[in-house]
Amino acid sequence: MDLTVVAIPGFFASMGYEAWWLDRRAKSEGPSAVDYERNDTLASLAMGTGSLFIPLATKKLAENFAVGSGKWAKPLLGLAGAAALAAVVADAVVRANEQDSGQLPTYPLDPSIAEGPLGAVSAPQAADAEHQPNRRWARRAKKLAGNSVVGAVAAGGLVAASTWVAQTSAQKLFKKRVLPDLGNGPLALGAAILGWDFVYYWNHRFMHETRFMWAIHSVHHSSEKYNLSTALRQTWADSLGLFVPYGLLSLLGIRPELIETSRQINLIYQYWIHTDAIRTIGPLEEVLNTASHHRVHHGANKQYLDKNHGSILILWDRLFGTFEREDEPVVYGLTTNINTFNPLRIAAHEHDQIRKDVAAADNWHDRLSYIFRGPGWAYSQHRGVAGGEDSPVEVSAHLATTA
């Protein structure tokens, strides 16, 4: 029994009550950024519905791309290798043209030499015309290199992600456990919940600090509203990520079914913290992740970026230096918003921007940096700031509107 499915009626009932309560508050205090807005809510519900069904299909499909068991793994790796080789060759053509262009002769400025008789082509013009075909080939080679790298990364990344999931599943790792089976008792369940919470903190943090992971997670931050419907705005692309595997808990003797139960409990807990109606829960704010702490996490304010990654406990943020209290009013959404309610655009906007950035880059350092460094680095590159910082990460949303 999936607890998240059982909780669906409660989700809708609580959203209805919150919408009614916020409407009453707006009539007395004025509208706010947490009020329900029809198109925004429908977009969040569409993303939530898709997140229930699309991963089921992609997970089954991804099994075909896993090395060792997938029938398409070797062809995809071959495609990735061929595309990477094509990019290397195309890069060499571009560099050769650049060197050739840098060796063009310098002509004197004597009009009798430089201009020639009336109607004739000058020496510089002739030299330029001679190199035009090479320049056209160089432009084509540069485009080929960029698109080849995109193909290589997409094919190789799909195989890597699929293989990682297959090799680190809880069922597989439970057979290799280093501690005895802990059974199904309350202590085992408690260990599973605590372990999931710890791994979740790191996965959530990495999703903010590595751009290809941020492309998966930015979906959840894309709403400029903050209410219970925002909790349902979930990604469709988990299968493209390289996460710290929750299956590692099985090595410690925790049964796979308890790990799955912990996932469900974790999701249900995080639902209620997406609200402005609950301001504080008193002393428990020091231990638990709460609505106040999670409002900070969704803030685009500079001081709130990359803070409060915990799920049930806020202790991990306190321990690892990512905790921030709510003090100034929160500005919700991305630092530069994508301004769309289209679920397909919401789901794919950052992946599409990564594709464009990689294709436009002219060297492997930048190409890989656009994928693996923090999104803030990409934002700095777009602004022309050399040596840009990897954080704050959410400024990468700016890229979605500058393509």
C-alpha cells in the first residue's frame, strides 16, 4: 500500500481549506504571493500528476540502457563515443582555421597598392575572399562540434544514470549487506526513516549545487506562489539524475520495503511545510524542518539561496552549515522566473538551456562546466564574468529567459 496514494484525498481537502483561508485573509489584509492562482495551481497539479505516472514508464525504459543488462547500452555508448570523436575532429578544424586566419598577410596602406585600378579587387579583399570558404567550413565545424557534444553527453549520461540505478537498487545491495537483517520492527523503521532523511539532505543539496541535477529539481522551485499546491509541483525526470543511492541503507540491514515506506513518509511530511498559514511550531523549530524553514528554502532572496535542504529534520542543515532562519519577507520562485504555466516547458526548461549552452561552447572545459558545475557559474558566463562562482545556484534560472 502506497501511503502517498492513500493521502491524496487529504491533500486535496487541505488545499481546499487553505485556499478558502487565504481568500478570507486576502479580503482583510490584501493579496499576497501565497494566494492560489488558477493557472499556477493547474500547472502544479499537472506536474504532480505526471510525476506519479511518467517515472513508471521511464524507469522501465531505463532498464534497457543499463550496462550489463540493457540491450541498448552498448549501441548508446558507441554513439556517445562516435559523437565525442566527431566533436574532437570538428574542434581541430576550427582551431586550424583560427590559426590560418591569424597568419593573413598585412598589406601596406599605399592606395596605389592596396586599392588597385578602378573596378579591380584589392589585395586584402582578394585574400579575404580566398579565406571565405575556410571560414564557412569553420562555422559548420563549430556547429557540428557543439551538437556532437550534446549527443555524446545525452547518450553517455543516459547509460550512466540507468546503470547507476540498476547497480545500487535496494534489492541488489540488501543481498550484500554488511550488517544483519534488522527486520520489520519499529526500531528498523526508525532507522530507515532517519537514514532516508540523511541521504535526502545530501541529494537535495547536490541538486542545488550541480547544474544537471538542478535541471531536475528547478521544476519544484519554478512557481512564484507558495501554498500546498506547490508541494505537488514535482519533476518528471528523476531517471536522468545521479543520486546518492537510498539503497545504501540496505547495506546496513534495512529491508528494501522499509526504505520504500520511508520514502512515502518523507514525501507526506514535506507536503504540509509548503504553506504560509503556519508561522511557527515553537521549540520544535530547532529540530524539525518546518513551514518557516522551508519558506526560506523556496526564497529567491540572496540570503536564502541554497539554504535549508532538510526534509523531516533541520538538524543536518545546522550540522553542515546550510541553515538560515526566516527573517525578511520571502520572494518566491527563481531569481529570474520562466513566466510560463506550460507543464512541458516547466519540466524541460533547464535541460533545454543546458543543451543550448553546451552546443554554443567552444571548448571541453566550458562544455563540461555547463553540466557539472554549479548553475551560478553558467549564469556568470552568460554575463561575461570570467571565473564565475558556482553559487548562488538558483540564479541559473536566468538562463531560461536568455536563450
